[in-house]
Amino acid sequence: MNSIVKLEHLSHRYTSSWAIRDISMEISQTGIVGLLGSNGAGKSTTMNILCGVLNQTEGNVFVNGINMRENPELAKQEIGFLPQNPPLYMDLTVDEYLGYCAGLRLMPKQNIAAAMKEAKERCGIAHYSKRLIRNLSGGYRQRVGIAQAIIHRPSLVVLDEPTNGLDPNQIIEVRALIKEIATDRAVIFSSHILSEVQLLCKEIKMIDNGKIVFADTMDAFNNYVEPHSALMHMENPPAAAALMAIEGVMKADFLTERQVRVFFNGDQSISERLITASVQQGWRLREISLDKTALDEVFKQLSNQSTQ
């Protein structure tokens, strides 16, 4: 199967230090791929190079087999890009702006009207065609930003933090829109928010300190972020040995006289066994909460593995 996008040994430095180093990845099917990384990890640099906004120091970018450095105009026709701050012109109407964007993409004039109609319908903004962009809500401005990214029917859409600054209802709407446009094209969805990536993506690429530290399915990634410890508060706690005797418990650390953190092997049914044991043995359990592995800790684990 031909790749929709392929990055080969991509590296870039702004001054003496490398922003990204030896990044390689390949996307060969439609759907949403999450690009996850903390702020400053190298996500935006990677996306700017991929979309032809920035020339890399080393390496190659291919979009549908077209080399971005050798034939940038042709390659960019295959890409739709929504930067973190959408490049909207507030004094234009939605129609004026989308028509302008279609022209920038070198679309044949006879195709622009139909492409605008399709993009507006897919993004749910057809009823705002004549509205000035400055008079739209944040959620609808983001929809206009996505519409400009798909107006020329690209095979790859790159979205950089597309839900930033939106309220909870707008975030839900934009997520649904992203899922819909990913049915017939590849979408790279960048975020530093783990829950966003988990909700939308089946595959994930993680960048830390300018390097790919993880590239696999979301199911494989979730093995790192499933709870592996539980905090228990009991009025009549047992000795550590009694907790260790429960199937799956690896360690029990008493934080206070009545609070204990129980480490287990990842079996998520552990809480039921702990509650049952408490009832049977009279521990008088008042509270139990599973601890999610913090994203920073996941980055640390994966980064350590990648350097070993």
C-alpha cells in the first residue's frame, strides 16, 4: 500500500540545538493518528516541516509519494493544515474567506463553488456563509478553520491543537467533526492533552525532546497509562501482609496509620477484590481511588526506554 505521508530521518535545528532529531514515521491509511507531546517537545516543528511551512535541516517528507523539498507546490496540494492559531481574516465573510483559501490552493476556478459548498456542509457552517468571521463564536471560527483545511479535498489533514480555547460543548462538536472528516482521509491530530488523543485516535506517535519515543496503537499505549496503584483509606486497616495476600497486589505502602497505597499488576478488577476483602475482614474501608499514571511519568518511562 502506498504511503499517504512518509517522514524519513527528519531533523531540524534553529540555532545550535536540535528541535527534532531523526524523526521517521509513515501513515498509509485513512483515520486519525495522534501526535502527542508536551509543549516544546517538537510537535509544531514536525508539523510545520510536514506542511511545507519550514524547511528541514536534514531528511525528507513525502506526501502521496511527492517529495516536499523537490516539488513543494504539488505536495502542498495534497495537504490541509490548521495551525494552532487559525489564519482567519476577521473582516471577510465565510464565503469570501473560503474562496480566497481555495485560490491559494490553486484550485481550478470552475471547481471552487462546489468545493466551498461541500466544505461548508461538512463543517456545519453553510447557514453562516454571509456572516463576517469576526461575528462568529470560537467554535464556529474553528469550524471555518477546518473548512479551509479540507476545501481542496486533500488526502492528509494536519490539525495542531484544534480544540484549544474552546468550551466543553464546542470541544465535543469539533471532535465529532474531526472524526467525520477522517472517514475518507488521513488526519494527524496534535495535542499535549492525553485524554483528547485517547478519545479520537486509534494510532499514536509520541514525541519527547525532539525524538519519537513511541509509535503504536492506542491500545498498546494504554498499557502505560492504566492505573497500577490504588489509594485506600480504612478505619481498621490490616497489616501489609494481609493486603499482599490478595491476588494481584504487588506492594502495600502505608502513608499514614489509616491510608495505604496498594500497587498491583494492572488488573483493573483489583478494586472489587480489595472491597470484598475489606467487608469480609472488617477493615472498614471508607474510600478507594485508582491512580492514573501521570502523562509526565509516561513520557519519562518511554523516553528512558528509547535511550536504553
